[in-house]
Amino acid sequence: MSVPGSGLFITEELSAKRTIITGEVGSQGNDTMEIVVETRAGESWLDRIIQDGADQSSTIKIRKIPKMFREIESNKDCYDPLVVSIGPYHHGKPELQEIEKLKIKMAKQYVNGTREKYSPVFEEKFKNVAGEAKKYYDLESIPAIDDESFTKMMFLDGCFVLQYIYSSVYSKQDMGMKIHHTAFVQRDLFLLENQLPYIVLQELMGARFEAGEGKKMIHKFIKLNQVHHPPPISLWRDCLPNFITFIYPRKKSSGQTAEQSTDNSSSTKDDQPLHLLDMMRKTLVGPDAKKALGARRAGPDDNWSQRYQSAKELKTVGIRFWASKRRNYTNVSFSSTWLLYGKLTLPPLIIDDSTKSMLLNMLAFETCPHCPEDFWVTSYICFIDSLINNAEDVAILRSQNILLNYLGSDQDVADLFNGIAKYLAPNPCAYVDVKDGIKKHYDSKFKIWMAEWLDNHFSSPWTVLAFLGAFSAIVLSFIQTYAALNPPSN
């Protein structure tokens, strides 16, 4: 297309998404010049969708809670900090200022004794790390903050987190907090919107600890949140089933047993975590997250996907519950003797005032693009929920030290799981072999009959002892009768 009187020619190349303007230059008009103008005006709607989708490879790794989670009325209080803000999302809130004033004191405690390491070189290096950390957040959802203020916030928040962890793990130095504030800080550190990029913590730990020591300290802190007293050994519960298993060997176990799952996280180089909540999740899921997923998905023909059996129902058909030695959510297994009982092994779970908040934030984190798409926490919560209809089911799991209830009544625990799992969808590949094993046992008429007979006649250790005593008396009587009828010859 030519422009009259100008000597210009305009060519639109829609396929190349550009416009070329050609004109004569020079005194004699012997030379030509081309100007290429990039344009999107000629793009089709499909081109724009594809191009926009490609451009949206966001670096946001610490996201806000999805709207669908926040709109659940019963869970609204589980996503916001109670006493301390970490990072920019809740920074400056008036109700959090009491602990905010302690951050400078905690930062001084953290750098004390190693001040020579915090040189201008470190300051410049930390400024670069903070600049990278700024990309982790959704800055459009918060008030504008300049780079210097953001760097200062990262430093104070990072020192506060690490000094709190150090004091908790090694019981060193008074943090200047009231007891209930200390517990609330621990809760607030595992909120999705209250996370610091791990690269910030890593930089601060490198200035104080030897290589790897800081990360070990954080792992100790995470394990402190999982400590519980070991269950007492019961002769009836622990020894008799092993004797039965010796007589009637179990079929091959479905799922991963406690003996097969070894904690090799210390010897395996895991991917660097994004933040504390990610570290907590990796600890709970375990090192074999990918291997533990079933080879197939649960299909429409799987009865388990259509009807769940509660703990009470499974106990009725001879399935017993055992707490595994390890807490990994992947460490769920089922085994069955060919004649008698089934054994469902589950990792123990502490239920207290902070459990709901921690689980909900991990569930929200599993919906984020940068979280592994295995949905192990979601799947485990759904699996436990499938075993719980009411307080009776909780009592069964609690009696076997699978659920350690520090929350309140058994009904409170049942309501907690039923409420959380109501809006969840598990990974269809998770626990498929375990569910298959339970279904086969549940569908076995003979095993159900044997379980009912044993429960009716041997429901307590006293009936077993009485049976053994009667059986021994019969055997001794038979031996005496045989000896009397067949005296030994001289």
C-alpha cells in the first residue's frame, strides 16, 4: 500500500506479526530504507491466547491463599497470622505490632558473636538475594514497597525466624515472648502467606553456621512439632498377632511397609525447598513420594471409590489398625493372613489446636504451580477421612496410637477431618494397592466369618487363656489315658 505524495510503501505481514515501511532516501532517490514495526494488531484470537499463555511463566513461588479456600467460612481463621507477620503479605498490620517490635532484638541475638561476617560485602550480597526473593511474591496484591525497605524486611524477618528456631531447638536465650505467643509464632511460621524464600534463610544461615548445620537445625525444629511419647507395648495387641502371623504367614503386603521405608533424606540430595512450609511437607510426605504412587489409577470399577468403609466396619471384618514406626504419609500398607486378620498400618498423626491450620495451609500449597503434583497430603487426609464417620471411629484409631488426640473430644477430631476433606479430591494413584487389598479382604465371606467367630469366642485375653487351659487339660488327659492303657514294658 502506497501513501500518496510521500514515496512510502507500507507492507503488512500478518503471519510475521509486523509492518514494513519502505521509503526512498537520498538526493536522487536511488536508495531505499525499510523500517520494521512489530505489531499485534493482525493477530488472531488463538495466536494471542497461545502467546499470552507462553508469557505467563510466572516467577511467583509464594502465592496467596486461593479464593475458593478463603470462602469456606469454617476455615477463614486458619490462613492469617495471629501474632507475627513474615514477608510482605501481612506486613504492617496493627494487630501484629507487639511481636514486630521484638524483631530488632531477635536480629541482634542472631548476629551476636558473628558480626565480623556481616560486612559490607555480605550486605551487598544479601541485597542481591533480597532482589531475587522479591520476585517470589505477588507484588500486585500488596502496597508498593521500595527495594531498600524490602531488603530490610527480609533481613529482620529472616533473623527472627532463624533465632526463634535456634532458641526452640537448643533452648538458648530468652526470646522475650509470653508462653502463648511462643506457641502462636510456631503456628504462624507454617502459614502459606507467611513464608520467606529459602534462599533468604540460606544466605543468613551461611553467615553464622557451618555448611549444612543450619538446615539440620530447621529439620530438628520440624521434628519437634511431631514428637510424641511412644505407645506402651501390649502383650495382647503386639505379641499375639505376631504369633498368629508366624503360624499363618501373611500374603504380600499392599503398599509400602515401615521396614521398607527408610529415612534416607539425610543421604539423598533433595531439591532445595521453597520455604519452611515446603520443608514441613517434604518431611511429612517422605523421601519416596514418587515411588510410592501406584502404577495405576483408581477407576470407576473400584468399589472403594464408590463406598468407603469406616474404621468400625473394617474392624468388624477382622482388619486391625497399627501405627507405623515412621510418620511419612506415604507409609501406608495393608497385609492379610490367608485365614485370619488383615493389618492396616498407618502413620501416627498428632491432633492439636494447630493441626487444622497447618494441614489447610499445606493443602492450599499443594494447589500452587511450584508444588509437586503428587497431592500426598490431600490424599492422606482423604484416606483418614474415609475411615472416620463419627467419634467411634476416632476412638478405634486413637486406641491404636494412630490419632494422638490433644484437641478435645473424639467427636471434635471427627468433625475436623470431615470438615477439611469435604472439598478435597485425592490423587487417584495414591494408596491404590492398599485399597485393593482392603477390598479383597472385605469381600471375602470366609474371612468375615472367621473374624466374627474369633471376636465372639476370643474377644479378650482371658477367653484365650481359658481356651488354652482347657485345651491343655484335654491334651494332658489324653496323654495320661494313653499312658495308662499302654504302660511301658520293663
